[in-house]
Amino acid sequence: MWTLIQIELYKIFRRPRTYIAFVAIAALISIIQFGLKLDGKSYADFLMKDIGGSMEIDGNIINGYLICYIMLQLLLVHVPLLVALISADMISGEANMGTLRLLLSKPYSRTELLLAKFFASTVYTIMLLVWLAILALFVSMWIFGVGDMFLMKSSYVVLISQNDVFWRYAGAFLFATLAMITVSALGFFLSIFAENSIGPIVATMSIIVFFTILSTLNIPIFNALKPYLFTTHLISWKEFFDLKVNDSNEAIMGSIQNPQRIINSALVLIVHILAFLGASIWIFNKKDVLS
Amino acid sequence: MKKLLISLFVFHFSLFTHAQDMTTLIAKVKAKLDLVTDYEAVGHMKTDVSFIKAPLGKVKVYFKKPNKFRLKKEGGISLLPKGGVSVNMSSIIATNEFVALAAGESVIGGTNTRIVKLLPTNENSEIVLTTLYIDEANLLVRKAITTTKENGTYEMEMNYGNFSKYGLPDKVIFSFNTKNYKLPKGITLEFDDSEKSLSDAQKLKNKKGRVEITYSNYIVNKGIADAIFVK
């Protein structure tokens, strides 16, 4: 099994397409960091326009922690496309190149082959998020420094103490990894139905866009559906950055406003991963690869 | 007619005398505050504002005559009511451009106080009216309500301890009215369910803003560089 995973990883990282995602993330993050380094004050002033009328804010708001949060908000919407580029190609790519039958002639079961491919695409997804974390968090911390994290929600602001931030990012990135593995599992599932990569990649993105729109629409008829859509739970990493307050409205350090929501979302995503993977194995084991 | 004129004169004179008395009291309080040319204080700040979730923070406060004031929070970011905390006692009575009127007596935290209303004589003054509750025996301002032109009305309550001889409080409770805060979701990129945001907002709503600073130590008259006050 380990040999199979190694072979699949070799195949993934041998293709130039794999590195598009890493280059795209690096380019996007660099351009945002460059812009904020040059004109971060204007951006901060724009953000503070509303609150600045009644409150005086002293200190470095545009620090590494806030910049990482801004980038995660922007990028985690687009990273699914980069994940789908590889995961949706895992089976369909083999079919397209005509190597699927050859692959299945090896002395391994179809389940083993499929699991090896899924684990390999999961490793790619994890590496992509580690790359994102290095550039968005650590490089931003290095360029902009660290400090308290000042977050503006739509109806309130949250101030998180400097020494209470890092573990939240660790949690947020772990959660984001789970979310992206769900996307990877969806792309992987769709790839068993096609004989070229474009179809499953576009289908994965279309499903994500469609469900995301349903998740964000505030139409009562769709509200009952929302908890079951995996796209509703992809953004639950943000919950790590909301604090509980006590009776005197003092934020409690080390707390999370709604930890149950994170647990529920993680469970929903895990169920989706298992469902997509299970369905992939079940369908692929029945698939006629001779025609 | 003659009686009426005499009555009016006596009434006016009595008011004048009272105002003079209060000016003397204010002058005594000012003389006490004048003992301090600068100070640096360490304390803890608690922010209780309807739309802010902030933890208890360690702060350093700097003051230098006549009205330089800076509050720095450990870790970097502090949120304070606009123009508010800088309105400290020394700043309020830094000038003599006011009329001090007696407005009765009151008990603040178990201490008898004289109520004095300060009306600025300078039309360009940012402060419209200040009401001081003065502990006459110790020459300490226990409470101050300040109405400003731009930043609304602020209330300060002060508790004194070790540094009362300088007129410096151990604890300041600063109350003010907050405006509603709302940012479009497009800016915050908050596309989660609105029910959650609403319940959070409701929980935080309808409260008067309050900032509480508890000082643990003062360093008085040791000199502070002007650079500290540059933001």
C-alpha cells in the first residue's frame, strides 16, 4: 500500500500542473502583502471608517495576524479549484491516458488502488495548505510583525490578545485542511465517471459554486437545507476567531464563542469525505473498464 | 420698586459670592493637581462597549502637562472612546477660562461631595459643560460629567488610594454613550448565517459604553519624553 502511495505521489509531483497551485498561491499572497505593505494604512482607514467615528484606535492593526486572516478569507474561496485540479484528475487522468487498465492489471485490489490515489491527493491538499500557512501566516508575521488581532465582524469587533492568536490559527488551518480534503474527495468521486480531467474539475467547481450560493442565500425555503450542505461548513474555521464574553462583556481569553459549531461542521465534513470515498470505492469496484 | 431692586441686588450678590467660593475650591483642587507635572502609570483596562469583544488588557498611561495624554496597551491595540479618556482631570481644569457655579451637594461612594458646574468662557472650547463632584475635605474629584461639542457626554468616576496626595486615582470608570456599529457583510466577507450574527448583536446591544482602568502603580514627576505622545 505504501509503495502504491509513493508511486501516486511521484506521479502527482512529476506533473508541472501540480505546481501551478503552489505558484498561484505564492503570487496571490505576495501581491496582497506587497499592496498592504505599501498602502496598509489606507486599507486600515477604510476598514475603520465606521468604528472610527466613535472610537479611537491606537496601535498596529495591519499586523501579520490580521493579514493572514484577510488572505484566508479571500483564498479559501479559490483554493478548492486548485485542489480539484489534482483530485479530479486522479482516475479520469489515467482513463484519458489509457493507463487505467494497465494500472488495474497490477496485483492490487481496486480498493487499494483507489485508497492509495485518495491518500496521495490528500497529501497534495495538505502540502498546499502548509504552503498557504507558511506564506500567509509566517511570512506575514515576519514582514508585518505580530500584535493583538483586531477583527471586524458585521455587527461587532473582536480584539484578540497577541498570545491568544497562534493556537487559533493552528485550529483554523487544521479545519481548513479538513474542508479542502472534502473538496478533494468530491473531485476524486467525480473523476471515476469521466475519461478526461476537464469534466470532473469543472463539475467539482460548479457543485461548490452552486452549493455556496445556496448556503449564503437567506431565503427561508433553503434554510432547512443549509446544515446538510458541506459548503455551509467550509467556512467554519472562522469560528476559531470569535471569543466568548462574560456577563460584564469582557472577552474570555482562550475561549471560542461557538465550539459546538466547529465540532458539528467537522463531523459533517468527515461524513461527506467518508461518503464520497465510500461511494467512489463502491462504484469503481463495479465499473467496467474494458469498454 | 425700591424693595424689588434691593432684593435683586442681594440675590445677584449671593450668586456671585457662591461662584467665587467655587472658584476658590477649584483653584485648591487645581493646586493639588499641579503638584504633578508628569506621570507614568501601569494598570489594567477593561472595555465594556456594546459592539466590542475585548479581553482585560495591561496598559501604560502617560501624562505630561498641560494636556498630553497617551494610553498604550501591551500587545499594541487599544480601543478608547473618541476624545474621551484624554479628558482627564488635569486637562479639564488646566485653564482658568471657566465660570464655576455651585450646584448642591451629593454623596459619591459614601463620601460627601460638593457639586460644581464649570462653564467655559472660551466659545471655542470643545467642552460645553463639566460637572464636578468634589470631596472638599481631601480636595479630590470623585466624579466628573463632561459634555463635549463633538464627542457627546462622558462620565468619570474615580476611586483614590495610595496616590490621593497627588490627586491621582487608583481606579477610573469611564462611561459614555455608544453609537450603533454596522459593517456590510461584503466588507467583512462574513457570509455565515444571519441568525447567529443577530443573536450575538442582540446580546451585545443596548448597553452604555464603559472603560475601567485600575492603576497598580504611578511614577510621578520623573520626566517623560515628548516622543511617547507621538502616534
